[in-house]
Amino acid sequence: MGHEFELTDTAEVDATPEQLWEAIATGPGIDSWFMGRNEVEGGTGGVIRGAFGGYQPEFGIREWDPLERLVYGTEPAPDGRRVGYEFLIEGREGGSSVIRCVTSGFLPGDDWEDEFEAMTTGGALFFRTLVEYVTHFAGRAAVPITVFGPQIPDWDEAWTKLGTALGLPARPALGDRVRLDVDGRVPAEGVVYAVNDQAVGIRTADAMYRFIRGFQGAMVAGHHVFTPGADAEVEEKAWSGWLVRVFD
């Protein structure tokens, strides 16, 4: 069986086409809002390579129109699985732009529903993070942090634990002001910029912190740290301990 899909996300942002293109078509730009580490060999026929834990996808670039359009995707697997992305940029007067992302592809098998739900909510989080990035951090490059935390038996309880750790009485909600205290550092004040059934995103002055329901049941930290001199190994060690203390 399987499922053919197409999802569209659109936003008007206070960013120029040049800033958007830098965000979607360079390795440091993608590192600052998507997931894991990324490399870009630009131009039609080029490739975008990612690395997220043990997942290392490669996407062939099919169309490369700087400041306007970027299309890339995977080749179909033997079972028909494929995914592709199309980004469209439209400049507006006054320095703003409209960014549109169309995600399409095919999920094989009779059990595609759970994967499709994770893809839909994950895609919404990543697009919202892109909007936050070009709005608040354009021109800055983040150190991407990926940490796989404990397995979660009860996700309602886990989201409540996250709220408690952030100084809230319940699960984080959109617009909540929160406080992050990690590894004895100076606590950071932030705001919840994204919430759905499978993720929470928080923006501070120097980072975007994302807590994601992993497809295999773990709480995953997928963060972007803009602090000058941030060290990925140090950050990942600190957040690994934090996830264990909060959720184990």
C-alpha cells in the first residue's frame, strides 16, 4: 500500500531573499535551523548531505535558482520511498519576503500513518525554526547540538516534566516565558516559539532549543547554539546529563 503526500508551509518574514537563500542553500545556514550537520555542493546536479545521529541522507539538487527557487530530494528506494523539498522565495517591498516550502514524497507499507504524523509535526517544527532563525538570528551561524535522551514510556508525563524543569506549572504552551538552568550555567530566559504533539521549541537570546519526540521513543534534543565559541562536545555532554536528570 503506502501513501503519497504533499505538505505546504508558507510564511511572510522580516528577512531579505539574500538572507533566506543563505539559510536554505548553505551548510552553515541549514545547520542553524534544520537538524544535525549539513554540507552543500551548490548548483543544479549538486548535492546536500546531512548527518543526524546515524542518519546520513543525501539529496540531489534538481533546481538551483539563487534567491528564488531551490528543489532537492532523494532518489526512489527499491520500495518506492522518496522525499523531496521545494523552497520558493518571493521578495517584498521594504525588505520582507515570503518563503514557501513544499515537502512531497512517498511512504511505503501499511503502517505509514505513524511515520507520516512524525514527518508532518517535525516538518512544521523545522519550518517554524527557519522562520525564527531568519527573523532573530539572520547572519549568525549556529553550532547544531543533537542528543538522544532516555526512552519515554508516557509522553503526557514527559511534557509535564519538561514544563516543571522550565519553571512552568504544566506542559509548555506557545508564548510561555521559561527559564533554562543547565549544568550550573547562568540560567537563560526564553520564550516558547513552537508547540505540537511531538515537539517543543524555545528561543533565547543566543540559542534555539528543541525537544522532540523521537520516532523510536526517545526524547531528542535538537538545539542550535549561537554563542561565540560554543563547543558541540561540551554542549552535548551538558544536555545529555540534563535530559537524564529531567526524564529518567
